[in-house]
Amino acid sequence: MNDRFFYPGLVAPEEVTITFDNLVKGQVAEQLFDWFSSVYDPVHGIFTPGFLQGAGTFKRNIKLFQLDNTGFPVKHVHLFAAYPKMWKVNDFTYGENEFHTIDVTLRYDFVTQEAGLDT
């Protein structure tokens, strides 16, 4: 009588925010913008048809590597079916170093943590 039972509820992963640094050199910024545009087309101000129909072409599997103090990867977190929810272009740093960053907030379906360098 009067026993109480507790069952686990629906587990929902939090969002993760990643800061991409030094985007002046290389094509990282262009690749990120292409991925963002696969969800929301900022030129026309609309969500892409694949996103609205749930086609899933905008989702990607992402590996985030944890580095030790020498820059060697020791672990990685694998985000499955991740997609950009928000991105913020930070202020340009003008001067000698030409340093620039973009903050990206991602949603994902599930995550695993693995040791080593499996690719």
C-alpha cells in the first residue's frame, strides 16, 4: 500500500556549442556556411525543402576530439545526426594575426564517447 514507483523519463540531449577558430585561412568557413545553408537559406530567408520535409540531408555525424597538452588526441565524442541550430559570427580581429571565430550550436540525436583515434 502506498508504494511509490519512479520510472525513468524521456532523456533528451542538451545542445552543444562549438567555437571554430582562425577561419580566415582555408575553406572551413565556406564549408560551414554550406552546411548551415542546407538547413536555412539566409539569402532567400526560408528553410530548405529537405529540412521541412524531414529528409535528413542536413544531418551529419561529427567527431569532437579531446587533445592532451601536446596536441595529441586522446578521446573523442561522436555526435550522431547533428545539425546546426544556431551560428554566430563573432567580431573580426583586425591586425597582425587576422584571427576570426564562429560559434555554432548543434542539436543531435545521440552521443557516444570513445577512447583512441578510431575514424
